[in-house]
Amino acid sequence: MAEKRFISLDGWRGISILLVLATHLLPLGPKILQINAMTAAMGMALFFSLSGFLMTTFLLHHTSITDFLIRRFFRIIPLAWLYIAITLFISNSTSEVWVAHLLFYANWPPMRLLDITAHFWSLCVEIQFYVGIALLVSILSKRGLLLIPLICIAFTSYRYTNNVYIAINTYYRIDEILSGSCLALLYNYIYNHKQGALNIKLFKQSNQIVISLIQMLIFLLFLSSCHPEGQWMNYFRPYLAAILVGTTLMNSNSKLSKVLDNRFLVYIATVSYALYIIHPILGETWLGEGDKIVKYSKRPLFFIALFILAHISTFYFEKRFIKIGKKLSALVTRKI
């Protein structure tokens, strides 16, 4: 596939982390409107959808589960464990809390997350997804990936049965990642069949005004599914996020796709993981102290410090471990 870089996904990743940071660090309107809660759900739904799409696409085009796990763990774990080591040491945490964080199950009852590690729930979901999908493929080979749509619907049904609109437990949130996996299956199926590829070509050449209106409608539905007052629409949040992302994958000529393809969002996407991991600890420093007026007046300095740290982490810390992971993966897979 020629479009394997998936440029629009960098834009979506950049938007997702900006939404999350805005949620955590800024007041986004009167509390009664619950805009912060909505943007938090939007940011994470988009991020999880992207993750599911990319991880499933990787597995569809690579034969080694070992390669997949080594690459992902060396991408995620080094910075996560460094953050955990610093914050749990400062917090004088118990051994149970340490183990739950280091093994990424702190979002399961009894909840072991602390205020300063509360955002690690999403990493727990991610890591558990990696292990789960790796087991699925190792047992059933790539055919096992075809079960993902059924598994996704099953988890959404479980949420519906328990009347849970949104939560941080894996069994209530993993359908957001699995919806991205469903998108990957559909996308790869279409591009591997001539008729499907022809239909996509015709879609790209169709009226861009109509496509923009369709994307706007999906976006409005997505907004509704992310708002606490959206109620039953929340059950459709995973699928609307995947559909919205899918419209930009299927049509790179749309106005939305062109907005997503810019250097600023690409850079934000590149440092997004470090931005997400690091930002809570800065809130425990002088940059996060003071009453509302004082605290928010420091936000420009907060963001400057955050981006500097994220840049250093991405290019001088994480990058080294990513290279090590690739080398180790190549060595191990050759032996296998």
C-alpha cells in the first residue's frame, strides 16, 4: 500500500493530545456545560482508535508477534517506568501500588492509581490490549483478527448491560481501541480488493462539498457521544471516532484531511507520548501552585516547560530505546 505513512493519523494524534492537555490544564467554559469532560472523552476516543488501527495494521503486515511486542514495549515502557519510579518514590507508595503500576493493571479493582498517576489508566488499557491481541494472533494466527469486530461489540454490549457510559477500567473502555482495529480490518480489506480500491478512488474523486458535509455530520454525532449529557449516544463513541478517522483515510483530498496534514500537528504527534506522560508531575511543582488566578497565569510557562521536557524526552531518551527495541527485535526474530 502506497499510503502506509497515514499522514492524516499524525494530525489526529496531534489533535487528540491537545484535547487531553486542554482538558487537564485549562478551564474550557462554565462547569455546567461539562466541556472539559467532553473534550477528555474526545481526545482519548480518537487516540485509542488510532492505536487500534495502527497496531492491527502492523499485525496484518508482519508475521512475528515477538517483533510486535518488543517494539511496543520498548516504545512505551521506558518513559512510563521512569515516571512511575519518580512519582511512586516521592509518594512513598506501598509495594502493591508499585506492582500494579509496573505491570499496568492499576486500573482494575481495587484501583491502585494515585492522583499523580491517574492518567496511567490509559496506558494500562493500551498494554493490556497489546498482550490480548498478541495472544489472539499467537493462538489463532492472523485469522484471529477477524474476531475483533465481534469482541468489540461484546465489550460495548457489556457496557450497555451495566449502564456504563464511560469509565477507565479496561473492560469498559477497550472497545475504543477495538473500533480502530475494526477500521484497520475494513481499510486493509478494501485496499486488497480491486473493486474496493476502485470504490475508494471514486470516493476520493466525488464532490468535496458533500464529503465535508458528511464529515461534519459525523463530527457532530461524535461530539454528542462524548458529552456526559449525550447519554445513550456514549455507546456509539468508539465507532463514531473510528468512522471520523476513517473518512480522512479514505479521502485524502477532503478539507479536513488537508487541515490534518501540517507540520505543527505532526510535531505535536511526535512528542505526544511524552507530553501525556510528563504533564501531571509539572502540576506538583511551582508551576502548578497557587489559587486559580495565580495558577492559570502560570500556564504559558507551564506549557513552555512541558514542551521542552517532552522534546528532550522524545529525541534524547525515548528515541534510544526505540532503536534498541528495533535491534533486539531484528536479532530475536532472526533466531526464531
